[in-house]
Amino acid sequence: MSSFQDVLFSIENGHGRIVLNRPQALNALTLDMIDAITAQLAAWEMRADIKAIIITGAGDKAFCAGGDVKAVHAAKQRGDLGLLEDFYRREYTLNYRLSTYRKPIIAVMDGIVMGGGAGIALNCSHPVVTHKTLFAMPECRIGLFPDVGAGHFLNRAKPALALALALIGLALRGPGVVRAGLAKNFVASNRVGEISIDNLEELNLRVDKAGIDEMMPNIEAVFGLKTLDEIMTVLGARRDAWAVDTLKALNHFSPTSLRVTYAHISRARGQDLAEILKTEFRLVQHFMAAPDFFEGVRAQLIDKDGAPKWQPADLAGVKADSVDAYFAPVPGVKDWAPPTR
């Protein structure tokens, strides 16, 4: 019997079950969890008695609130640069394996789903949302960028909405995730225990309206503009509450994150997941070598003073050539490549 309890595995009624089991940490992903899930998926893939996989989160608050960025921050502090490479390389490999798995995978997003949690759920064949789903990709707030295949799954949404989700970290409830085109299945929270690959369609609820509907005219008008600078200019010229709040949020985020994120989401549209993960691995390794991510984690999650000191401090200081440099190969670091089976 394994003593490792951060992920639980079982087989029930022809389904392999994976439970992310760190409810005290909102089921945030560690490298050990990533490795355990990868190994179990490989063991189950060719078994004839398993027809589908179901992934859920323990507790009543979260599916998975993301990767364990505090652990990544701690690794940098102690000079463990190998972990900064291994964590993302193996996480992205898991994202890719989920996307290309030979059996259906149902990911039940019943609660908070952010960052690495979205990388698990939205790369599966059957992401399921509920009344309790709260989805967001708030990486620009901590000096990072939406990764784990976000260049692929956010681009399922219309271009303006994809950019709004990536730049603002706009939060969506279950119906909004469906309306945005990120997931197809919406199931009542009190019925998630009944979900199987056989009855998913009959459990599916219709989405007649979503909170995002009222915001879409604003999002299209602003985030449909041609450049990030135009977006910021128009937000600054408007006086309505939505524009004022949106500009205030963006002005608090890492300028480097905003520029790189805008470029990434725009360039990634139409690319396949393997291409996007290769790019995202380059991007994340450049972020690991730069100050903003570690400053963002300090300000938002460790010291919690909410006062990050970004470098550069404003968008004007982030030049086009420095953005392009984030997309270039990282000296001394091998590119991410899809795993061979």
C-alpha cells in the first residue's frame, strides 16, 4: 500500500478514478502528483476493462486551484533551478498526454479551477462544469502568463473573449465556461457522483443564459481592438464602471506578463497543442529567469502585501524586442517536445 495520498486512484464500474487529494491546498498540483497521474494513466491506457477515466477534486471547494507556485518560488530561493525546468516540462507532458489519451477522460470542474487545474481539465476530452465551477486564468496578476495549453483552450473562445480571459483573468461560472466554448458539458453539482461516460449526455443541462452574456458587448468593443496599447487607451478614455475596474486591474498586473500574454494568445490561434506547449515551455523558462513571477508570488501569496514591484514598472518599458525574446529558445535548456508512446 502506497503512503502517497495526494492523489487517489481506484477502478469502479469500468472507470479509472483519479482524485486530486490536497483539499487544504485547494488541490494545487505538486510535481509528485503530476508524476503519479502520468504513471497511472499509462498503466490504465491499454486495459480493456477500463472504458473511461474520471478526474475529480477532493473537498467541496476546488477541482484544482493551479500548480503549487509557492513550491516553485521556494525552489528558486534555494537555487534549485532543476525543479524550475522539471516541474513545467513534466506538467506540460501530462497536459499533452491528457489531450491525446486513447480513452475518454471526464474532468469534473466542481469548484475552483485555475492555472494548472485548467491545464488538466480543459485538455481532457470531456471537461464538465457545474453550478459550483469558478474558472479563471489569473497568471498576469502574479507576473506569469496563462500556460498549460491555455494558448490552445482559451482560443476555443472568440478572439476578444480569449484575450479578456487571458489578460484580466476574468472569472467564469459553469454556464459561462460553456457559453465561452471552453467546455460542452454542464451537470448539476448534486449529480456529479452519478457521472459516467455512459450517462454524461443525459445528465447534461442546457445553458440558457450566463453572466458573461452581459459583458460580451464591452469585451468585443475593447478586447477586439488591434493592439494592447489601443485596448489600454480606450479603457482609459471610457468612464463607465466596467472600463474603470478593468483598467485598474490591468494597471496592477505585471506589464511584462500583459505584453507576453497578448502576443502569445494572438500568435497561438490556429496552432496545435504540441506547437503551443513548445512555445509555452520557452515562455515559462524565460519567466523563471526574470524577476516578475517571483515578485508576484511574494506580493500576492507569501507576504500578501498586494504591492508588487514590477520590472519594468509600466507597459511603455516593455519593448517589442524584449517580448520577442521570450519566444526564442532558452540557452542551455532543451525545448519541450511531445512524448513518444
